[in-house]
Amino acid sequence: MIPSTPQTRQSRPDAAGPLAQLSPASWDLSATLHLVNRAGFGGTPQQIRTMHDLGLQACVDYLVDYETVPPLPETAAGFRSDIRRPPTEEERAEQRRARVENDEAAIGRLQAARNQSDREDREQNDEMRKWWLKRMIETPRPLEEKMTLFWHGHFASGNRTVQDSYHMLVQNQLLRRHATGSFAELAYRIIRDPAMLKYLDADDNRKRSPNENLARELMELFVLGEGRGYSEADIKEGARALTGFTFRDDSFEFRDSDHDDGEKSILGRSGSHHGDDFVRILLSQRACSEFVCGKLYRFFVDDSPVPASPAAPAVIAAMAAQLRAQQYQLKPVLRSLFQSAHFYDPRVRGSVIKSPVQLVAQAVRGLQAHPRSLATLASGLEFMGQDLFQPPSVKGWDGGRAWINTSTMFIRQNVMVLLITGRQADFDESSNAEQTWDPSHLVTDASGAQLPPKQAIDALLEFCLSVPPHADRRAELAAFLNDYGNRIDRGSLLRMLGLISAMPEYQLC
Amino acid sequence: MSPDPHLPFTRRSFIAHGATLASLAATIPAFIHRSAFGLMIPQGVTPGSAPGFAEDRILVVLQLGGGNDGLNTVVPYGMDDYYKARPQLAVPVAGEVNGAITLPGNSTVGLHPAMTQMRELLDEGRLAIVQGVGYPNPNRSHFTSMDIWHTANTDAQGDGWIGKYFDCTCNGTPVPEGAIAIGRSAPLAMSGRIQKPVAFENAQLFRWMGADDDERLAANYERITRAGVLPGSGSVGAESQSGFLMRTALDAQLASDRIRGALGKRPLVEYPQHQLAKHLQAIGSMIRDGMPTRVYYASLGGFDTHAGQQGTHANLLRQVSESLRAFQRDLDAQGNAGRVLTMVFSEFGRRVRQNASGGTDHGTAAPMFLIGPMVNAGLHGEHPSLNSLDNGDLRFGTDFRSVYASILEDWMRTPSSPILGAAFEKARILRAGA
């Protein structure tokens, strides 16, 4: 395990170069809103004004150095660790006996116990989805949760395969603990994580019968990126290095007898490599920092098919250089990025398509929309393609335009209808439609006074859309409001928010 | 609000005025012109009789995700090496308990015992089995190999092959619902430069509910969905994220009513209860409704059987077999069987040797199925040799693009080279004159 380097604050970026700092004059409310949406899950107009008054540097520090902000009370303690506990010696003996004697009653009892445990694990998984979504909505440390979500998509594991919700929780907490720490440490820890070891069949990776799954994904998806200078032979050798890495109950276990101690050659380096040596060799590749920073860039800056700014490759290269110089510490890289002029370039504003989590969490945090039913929202995330604790594959979520098709477009719009009006799209549970919500705080000025109709429309569009509104948008809302007697009240605000959230560009962050 | 006087306010009049819109073709982006045009085709009229559709033939693609174990699907029970490589996992010899299902006139290769209904399809002359399908330098990554199959390109780069088919014919897709995928995400295969498929899993969620409480909002919503993609001062760059979102929103709105209408009717036959059957049932209903859709896509995952394969795999194959049979019955009842060719594939097969976990790891060549009365029923190609392996893997005998070439040329009646990037010899999977 590499020692974690102490937190560094010296890395203020150069005045020039791809990560040159934003000029203080450009730090306006719109820039603040952009930062708070991108580095977190949004905030209310009042919160945006407060963050703006901090100034760029203090605002970024507040978001990045989140350890100084008191955390949410820990609510994961209620989850059970024993749903999938391994059978005791007596239970194993009973299983053997029942099989040997073909004792149908006993076999039936064992099967019923198994079914019960399956059901309880699924239920706990559902509870965990709600728990995490709630956390992302409520957290005073948005970057911590946002990066945890990033790593969940990067070091992806899913509970349909892991079949142990507690291990998924342990992995989630690992990702949170190291969310903005050292990528290297995360890589070393992920090959010891029970959920990941289960997900990628490490249990079956033994000296005499290597299973390549974990080795392949470490190279292809976790550390280097597909096609970045490794061969099938490197994967086979990497799998040999990882033999013996498994887990028992809830803990990592290295089984010496399963480990292949022979000579291996990985990416041209020979030795009797162990799993950590394999990771160390991967981390020594330049491709690693470039791969990780490329993904961070897509996540935080721009996920268009063709980057909106021609500076993107230079920015990613500068981020990668900084990540290497900082021995894989992530905070300095994120700090530079969030302070850079590039991050606020008009070309990259609104160039990220909201993930389903972003759509929901930002609506509740920013609009202060009533969350209605967490169970419904968690199912909604699943229908929109982002089932928490169940990414579609070890590749995680593709993000960007892959979130959007004609089907998810309707679901996204209908989730917003639910949040705004309480009207239920048929997900799985009845919502709390009686909960009323008054969005009038969205159309007040800094002193709390209500804005007149035209300014109210402008305020709503500027707050809700990350791109300058299409020419027809103001006119459409003005026409609606005119039909409504130009009254700004709860009814007209809910209807206008419904229409704004149905605007295709509402899906942009 | 001062809309262009040529543009109607509601979708209904938008449809009714399709002819007007078509006359503005020079100034209207191609896809929206065709969107309006497509919706003019009245229900109940088969696409074959509508201009723009030379044929009324349909392709259904069924993807088996995760890498289906081809050796335990089309079983070489006559080969000793099969039993040596798979002492626990091999399907027993035909005639034994749970043994392979025999194929007429063949004593070495059979079907997995869970696939009795596939044998029935064979007996009816509706099942072609192409053995040993693959491609050179096989890639064992699920994602890359799937992308290779989807793009018909061994670099796994570029647009989807079905998307390219639409792009190459009719100057791009004539209708947003030209290609429909049942599932949460649209497969790369159906995504072209112009063509984007409709994808949905639950049709009841396939509409905007924001006007349910206040119908007046529907008109605002219609205008919002159209603005920006229509020509004019406010149109948004087609390549921008906004442009992409606006096109998708419009496609969604246009496709919604039509599809929900089609799925509202009871099917003519009973389908099994599992998910794949429900998805094929939905496809059957859309075909029955006469939707102008040329290609439908369904998928079933779970074939990545690294451990404890036996029961899982049998269950999956049973679902495939039962669903495809019910689908053929439905098409028969509709009188549409002759219009619909179904293709079944997976991104790769599995290693010949079983692993230590009662499963199999990622491999290479595997069989494909083609189903419908137009196929040349029976086995095609040779079963891959089990004693001339490439590093423990089967060598392919038929390039999957030969199958695509046959489908494109003989079924869809389209030159295949522009779509596949090269000329591939056609696999003889369709009956002469089909």
C-alpha cells in the first residue's frame, strides 16, 4: 500500500498554460452556478449568491476541501452485514447430510432459507439505492458524493453479480473515503475489495486455472484504457500475478496456495510479480494519468462526441501532468480544473448531458422541489439507465449522449413532472402527491422581493438552463403567462417549470 | 409568440399538413421532412404500398449478450474432444438423459436439450443454423467484440451496420420509427449518422405527462419540442448537444402515439411470461399494426457464464427457444410470417475447455440462427474443428459479415459493400427467390 501523501495546497496553477486561472472579473453568478452544478448537484439561487460572494478561490476550496465541512450523520450503520454471512460448520454439515441422504424436507428448508436471504438482499439493495440518492441530495459535501458516483462508474461493480448488498456498501464507502484522495491508493485497494473480487471472478483466479477477468479490466477499464499499449499476453501474465487475491466473509484474503509465484513478464517487466506489482507496473505507465484525466474531463467539463473546445486535449494533458507530479493525488488536479478559465469557457457551458442522478439531485437541491418518494426516484434512475449499485456492465455508464434516447427523454421529462407536480409516472410506488411545493423562492431578487413577470421568466430560464435559451423559449413562456393573466403564483410557476423541464436543453448541465 | 405562418400549432395539424411540409423540403432539414412524411402513411396500409418503401420486408435482430456458449447450443455430441474438454459441462450424447436433440440427417451435431422448439422450427423449414461464425483476430472484450458485430468493422469503429443501411437507403431514415429497439438503450448497430432508433422498454411511459393536469400545456409542449429543429433564425447547430437533444425529443414525440396505439391491442397468440417473450410480443404487435418499421431489435443478457453455467445456460436457451417459437406462431396468425426474417447472434462464443468454476471463459466462433419461412433451413457451414484450435479457441468458418451481406442483399435488397465497407461473399442462408 502506498503511503498517502499529505494534503498539498501549493499547487495554484500557472498564470498561463491550458489550466490558467479564471480572471476574477469573470467570476459572476452564472459562473458560480456552473461550478456548483458541475462540481456538485446544484444549489438554490440564494446558495449560489452566497457562494459567489466567497470569490472563486474560496468557493473552489470550500467545495474541494470538504473535510472542513461537517459530514451528514452516518446513516449506513443500520444496514445489515449478515444477510449473506457464510454458513457455519454445522450448517455446512447439515447441507452435506441433506444432499447425501436426499432428505427432501431438509433440502426444502435450506432452499427456503436461501430464497429468504435473496429477498432480504434485494430489499437491502433497494434501501441502499434510496440511502445514497438521499445522501447526494442532502450532502453538504457535494464533491465527495459526486466523485463517489464517478468512481462507481469507473470501478464498476453490480449487485446482480455480487449478490451481497453489504459488500456493495463496503465498496461504496471505500470509493467515498478515497473519492478525492490518491488514485493509486484506490487502485491498490480495489483489487482487495470483496465486491470487485466477486464481480470479476477473482475467486476463480487460481494458479492452475487463471481467470483473466480482473486483470483484463484493470488494464482495459480501470487503469490504462483500452488499446493503450498492452497485449493479450500481458493480460494473461497479469492474471497470474493476481492469482490468490480473494476474500473470505467480508475481508480480503491472499491465498498463498492459489498464487502463481513463477516468473512473469508484464509490459516488458519481468519478475515473480504479485498483484500489487501488477498494479504498480500499470501505474508507472504514462497512459494511466492520461486515461483517468480524460475520464474526469468528460465527467466534469464536456462529454460531447467532439470536444466543444479545441483546447480539450491540452487541458487533459495538463491535468495528467499534474496528476503525475502529485503522485496521483486528485485534489490538486480538481482544484486547478475548477479554477481554470477553461472550465468556464462559454463553449463548454452546457456541454455535459445530465446523468439521471444529476437530473434528480439538481432538481431537488436547486429548485428545492419536493423529492416525493425516494423509492420512486430510485426506480426512475433505473429506468433512465443509472441504476445505483447496478451499472450496466464493468464498463460503467457511457454517459453523454448514451443517456439519451427517445425513451429516456420521456422518462426524464416525466420524472420532472413528478418532482414539480407530484403526478406519478408509473414506476413502482405511489408518490406523495399531497405534498405541495411552492417554488416562489426561484423568482425573488437578492432582497427577497418578488420579480415582475418578464424578469421572473428570465430568472427561471437562466437558473434552469445551462445554455442561453433558444430564441423561442422566452416568447413561449410569455405567451403562456399572458394566457394565465400574467399572474406569478404557485400555479403559474409550477406550469412554467413543467414546460422548462420539458425543454430539450434542460437536460444539459 | 409569432410562429412561422406555415407551421401548424399542434401535432395533429402538423400531421395533416404533412404535404405542405413536404413541399418545403428544400428548406426543412431532411429528417423532419421525412418524419412528417412517414406519419402520413395511414394505419393498416403496409409499408410496401407507400412511396419510399420498395419492400415490406422486416428484419428482427435478437442479441444474446455476454457471449453465448455456442458449443453447448449447437452441440458436437459426435466429437470425443468435446467431452474431453468439458468433462462436467458437456451436453450428453443424443439419446442419453438430457442429451442433445438430434438434427435430421446428421449424427454428430445437435441442439441443447432446452431447445425443443427450435427443432420444431427446423422441422417446419424455418430455422437455418450457421455454424462457426466469427471474424479474424477475435477480440475477447465483451464491449469491443459487441461493437465489432454492431459496426461490422473489426476495428469496432464507426456507425452501426443497420444505421448505415438506413443512411444508405431512402437518403437516410424515412421515419423516426424506422428502427425500433425494445430495451433501455438503443444499440449501436441501429445508430447511423442520420438514423437514430427509437428505444423503449415500457410503452406506458412513452409520452409526456406534464399536460395531464392542464391540457392547455400540450400546445406549449408541442411548440417547445419543435422549436430549434425547424429552420429559422433560432435553429440550433445540428452537431451541438442542444441540437442532438432537440432532435431526440422531436423523434420521441412523433413516435409516441403510433407505438402506444400498436401495443394497446391483445396479441393473437399466447406468449410465455418471461421478459424476452414480452419483448417479442411487443414487436409482433407493432408488425401487426402495420408500422413502417423495417428493423426491430431485442436482446437478452446473462450469457456471460463464467461460473455455474449449466442451469443458467439451459434456462436462457429455453427462453430463447420458447419466445422465438411463440413469435413465429403470432406472425403466422397475422399472416406476416413471410415478411419477417429473424437473426440471432452473440458477440462471441466461449472457450472450448470448461474452467474450474463450472463455467466457460470468453471464446471466439459460435453459431448464428436465422428464422423464418424464407430461410434455407438446416445446418450451414462446417462445425468448427475441436482438434485444430487456435490457442484453445475455435477457428471461425463463416465471417459474420457474410451473413450480414446475405441479409442486406437477398432480404433487404440493398448493396452490401457500402454498408460493410467491403464485398463479402454471401452466406447462402435464404432460399433461392426468397
